[in-house]
Amino acid sequence: MTYTNRNFALAYLLLVVLPIVGLAGMLKSGRNLVAPNSVGGLWRFQIDSGNLAALPCGKFLARAQDAGFVISQSGKNFTLNLANSPMSSMSGEIEGTTIKANILPSSGSATETG
């Protein structure tokens, strides 16, 4: 085998065969992956303000009644963008059928009692 043929065979092995073998291995290992539930899109809060009076943050949550928000999801993580609401942002995580979120009030409402 000449020097040129040997270089070509080595380059073909490194640039074609190894990436195909690696891709096949990744596809085989990811065969059992399941996508998380999708919650993205436009949503609305519907809050029963009668039940909120006894809660420590009831006043704060009552102002969010019938507020619309958009959920942006990437994998199991998501963020909520609220329009005209005392809450500035929320972020969370989806675990199976459970949604866990952190609510951060805006700076103006964070100083109020309740």
C-alpha cells in the first residue's frame, strides 16, 4: 500500500467510520428516553378569591386573578411570563405529572405585607 493510499484510508476511518459508529451508539443509548410533558403556550389563572382570604399571601394572589401568562418550556424546565400582574416572573421544573415553580414578586409588591 502506498503512502497516499494509507493516508486516505486513515482519513476515511477517522472522518467517516468513527462518527457513524459514535452516532449509532448514541442512538442506541437514547432509545429509551421519554420526552417530558409539554405545558408551553398561553394560559390563564382562575382563582377563587373567597378561599384566598385565609392564606398569608392571599392578597398578593388575588391580584393575579384572571391574569394571562405564557409558558416557555425547554425540556423539563420552564419560565412563565406574566402580563399586568404583581408577579414579575416564575420558573420551575416538570417532574412526571408534577409542576414545581418558584414565584418571584415584583419589587413593588415584595415590600407589601401579606
